[in-house]
Amino acid sequence: MKKNLKRMVLLLIIMVALTVIPLSDARAADTELFIHKSPDFTLTVPKWVDQKSHDPNFVFNRKPNPDASTALAISVSNLPSDKKIIYTDMAAIFKRVLENQGGSDVQILYDREIKLKDGTTAREVETKWKLGMWPFRTSLHSFVVIVLKDKKAIWVCISDAMPLADNLKQYPLSLTLK
């Protein structure tokens, strides 16, 4: 199960990472409310272009345009029933998944416990890492908010080729559990 969780996280990161738009376009995005059932949560999301995913754990994946490097993805996956996963494990899992799937020079810029606006305990992790082989290597920044609820992991990740500004981090941080 831990292996599946790692694969899910990697797929989330890669899908989010393979997208670039100027931040000014991201700031101008109109928003709407995304509603998910079981577990019940909502999230403010930009009205960008929906992207298809082959992973059934992905419940949302958007980019400002199909060729953009900026992307927002939401994944909901089952937690392993045979092992207790805790918040402090999440950054290490995130890093290992990136490294095992071709990511290199993975740096955890920070990893901390937060409280969402609704008071829910969550984890936020920001990373800087590289994807691909030289000369096609891409530097990426990913910001992830993770909530463990009802034996599920909710991952809300935004990635970009540029350091992530607060206007992009606002989307994962708008996560509200019911």
C-alpha cells in the first residue's frame, strides 16, 4: 500500500510539474468552488483548463492552458490499512517518490504542520527539484497541502517552474473539510 501511495504522489507531482505561464495570468484567474464527496471537502480553484488523468485517484487536474507549466491537482487515495501513516512521514515520502521516479536534487524547502481555515490539522510541504536528464532538465517548485481523513489521503498540489507565490498557494490552502 505504501508503494501505491508513493506512485500516486509521484503521478500527482509529475502531472502538476509538466506545465508554465506567467504569474500575472495566474493572478488574473477567475475562481469557482470545487466540491468533493467522501471524504467531503471543498476548495477554491481557478477556472483553468481541465486536464485528463489516467489515475483514478486524481479528482481534479487543471492548467491555465494546455502548454502551461503551472498546474493544480487534487488526489484522494486510500491509506494503507496495515500501516499507520502520520503527517511527519509525508515530506520524506514525497521526496522518495520524486527520487525513485526520476526526480533529482530534491530539496525540501520546508515541511510543517498547519491549521486550515476550518481548524483542520494538515501538513504543508514545499520542494524544489529537477526532472529529466540534461540538457532537457527542468527545475520545478511544488507546494502540497496534505490532509489525512477517513482512512484517505487528500493531496492538493500546485507546481510551477518558478518559485510559488502566495497567489498560487492560496488554492491548496483554501481546502475546507466538512
